Amino acid sequence: MRIQTQDYNEVTVVELQGDLESEYTEQLKKTITELIGKNKKGIVLDMSAIGFIDGRGLEQLLWSKDYCNENKCGFRIAGLDENCLKILELTRLEQEFERYAELAEAVKSFA
């Protein structure tokens, strides 16, 4: 999995590419932790290039959301494909996240 970040004023987009699997969860955790340390208003995970999420990946998404909330930073997910959305539905986690179909919508939601 590849992780890239891009700042839009006080909001950072974290672009994920590949599959959100066990071996990459620490990399994502480190990225989220570093961004929180920069006092960001919000973080948007761009998941449009993610094709699969395993159990540890789901745990990491939940941790990221909770960590952001604890540190008064908004957390959004954008661009989930049908497969990833189905995984959230099957695990009954679809209501846990503020989700947007388009990245621009998610970024604008912080205005």
C-alpha cells in the first residue's frame, strides 16, 4: 500500500493506494499520529484506490476515527468502491464513519 498526503489549508487528504491489510496498518497509524501532531482541523482518507480491507485494516480505520475525535480533529472517508462498502456493511461498520462519494465533498464538509 502507498500513502501520500496533500494539505488543503487545515485539512489533510491521505491518499491510500492498494489494499488496507495487516502489514500496512502501522504505516497508516504513524501517518495519522503525525498529522494530529500538526493540529489539523480535519483528515480525509481518500480510499478510491483501495480494493480490499482486512480485519486489521478495519480496526485501523476505527482507531483512526477515534484518535481523531479524541484530539478534536474531524475524520472523513471518501471514494469507497463497492467492494469496500460491502465489507463495511457486512461488518456493520458502515454507520461508524462519515463517508462521502467524492473527495471534494469530504474536504468541503470541513468549511
